[in-house]
Amino acid sequence: MTATRLLTGLALAAAAVLSAVSLPPAAQAAQAAQVTAPAATGAAAPAVAWGPRYSPGRGAKASGSLRATGEDHADTPAAETVRISGRVQDLTRASSTCGLAVFRITYRTPGGDLPFTHRTVRDCSYGTPKSFTFDHHDVYQVELKVCSEARSAQPSVNCLYAGTWKVLYLSR
């Protein structure tokens, strides 16, 4: 068993040496710089498109983009600011039904805790999508759930707790 481990270790070492030798010097330098360079804080990442996401039964649709800036990877990784923009659309003809895009935003507090808050965007007009844009600070994770349900002040318990949240952003 010891000989097997020794031979496996030698094979892995030989493969690493061969891959390093086969790279041109410029590529070797670039690879080393990627490994040793610290992550740039405050750098703006490009906007990432998400969607379209549909509610169960396809009664509502949401799509848009998300941009995270100023990622800090100290103790608990978080983005300084996340800007979420997009459109939510009610796809039902019933006037008593609305399409909802519910965002669950987990953020970092000064104490290092990770509580979450909900942000809901509602469209109750068939055929006319509602546009939205909002920012949130010290964001660790952004999740989305799209629902289609009767008009009300808040999303229903079924909307919030049934089904799966779709992760749009996770600070790493």
C-alpha cells in the first residue's frame, strides 16, 4: 500500500513538472501572477444578466441584471454595493392577480452577523412589465423567487416558503 502511494505521488509530481515545462515562459509568469496577486477591492464587476425566471404555473416572469462592486473578502466576504435592476411582468389576464419578484438579500452587519431582508417588486397589470432598480450595501447573498398570486400588501407565506430560492449572487 505504501508503494502505491509513493508511485501515485511520483506520477502527480511528474505531471506537474511536465505541465510547467510545456508552458511558454510568458504563460508561466501569468499563471504565477494569478495565484499570488491579491484580489482587487473596489473593482467594479460587469453586470451579470439573470432570468428570465418564471413563477410556478408561468403566471409571472422576471429578468434583469445584477452588478456587485467593492467586494471585501476579509472575515465574511461581502460586496460593498449590489445594484439589481430588471423587469417583472404579470402574465395572467385576471385583474385580481399580480406577478411578484421577491428578493431575499443577506447582508453583513458591523458585528459580523448575516441577517436577511426581503425586497418585493409587484406588477398587477397584464402586458405592461414594471421596471425596477435598487441598491443594497454590504451584501453577502442575493436570492430570487418569482410568484403569481392574489393582490395583497405582502407576499404570501406560500410564496416565501414553498419552493426553492434561486441564487443570483454569492460573495466568495
